Amino acid sequence: SQKIEQNSEALNIQEGKTATLTCNYTNYSPAYLQWYRQDPGRGPVFLLLIRENEKEKRKERLKVTFDTTLKQSLFHITASQPADSATYLCALGGPSSNTGKLIFGQGTTLQVKP
Amino acid sequence: DAGVIQSPRHEVTEMGQEVTLRCKPISGHDYLFWYRQTMMRGLELLIYFNNNVPIDDSGMPEDRFSAKMPNASFSTLKIQPSEPRDSAVYFCASRPSGRGEKLFFGSGTQLSVL
């Protein structure tokens, strides 16, 4: 069955460092992958989209990579700040036969300490 | 635009009662999604609609759950009869047409079934 795995343990890092979050998947061929941020008591908020034919995307301090051979995406936050503390969710879109579908991983909680 | 609007914000009910959750998507969005979030299972896709038509309901747990979208500006998720294991946060999300378009989430309905 389809499976998306994100680091279940919280990631604790020091302010100013780069945070790297991992998203692995099996039994799936996504047409695209998205990353969302979720704060306590709120709905997820979209951050970045990367498509199956793209290797890397950047937006300000955020960078996403997508390796369809390894079936893995990495999400980086450079120069991290305490305000970056939240849960980050990866979501797989597709496959091509069902491109509207979007399924989420369980998320990784990031804690940035000052 | 006010964003995706969900009601009620909180619902507490007793086992066996019928529960109806409501969602108003963003105007002009062609896709509407219902998700359920728990600590154990994360954010699960229950069903999604395209142009008011259900496209994929494979995530609906069982016959006790039903979802409708009578028009482009309104959707309901009904649970009848409710059970304690249905306790979760239920999110509605919408997005415009186009491959890879981001989801806009509502604030969610916190459901507690006693």
C-alpha cells in the first residue's frame, strides 16, 4: 500500500543553523510534491511545490529537492529562526491517473531554539 | 476573500448521534477536499470533489460517513451514527483547477464523541 514517511521524532536545532527534513515514500508515483507548515490549532499552510521533472526548488530561505529514483524529498530551512518552529508536512500529488489526489505524511515537528 | 470557512469550530456529541460538518470553499475553486487529522494517523484524505462531483472516496472509513457537495459553495460531511473513535480534527480544503495547485485549508472542526 502507499506509504509516506517523515521523521516521527521532533527535530531540535539551534537558531541560525540549517534544518533538514526528510520525506520518503513507497508504492507511489507522484506527479508532484508539496510542503506545508502547520501551527498548533491551525490548518496547514502551503509553502512549496516541486514537480516530478524538477530536481530542486527554492523560495527565500527554503529549499526543496525531489529524487524520484530514491523516492525522497528533502526540505531545508537555512538560517533558521524560532518563528520557524512548527510541524512540516509533505504531501504527494497524483499519480497521473488521479492528479487531483493529495495525500499527506504525518509531519515532522521542528523546534528552533534561540 | 474570507478563505475556506468551516462550521462548527468545535462539536461535542454523544456516541450514536448524527454529526454534520459544514464547509464553504473559496469562490472559484473547483476542488474540495475533506481530511481528518489525529495524532496516531496524521492527516488522512477522506474524499475529494471536482466541480461538485466526488472523484475519490476511497478514504472514507465506512458507511457511517457520507459527504455531499450540492453546489459549488457548500459541502457537508456527515457521520451517522458517531462513535468515540471518530474523534478528530476534520479539515476542509479547496483549490483552483490546475495540476499541483496549492490547497487552502479551513480552520478545522474539532469533533469529540463521548
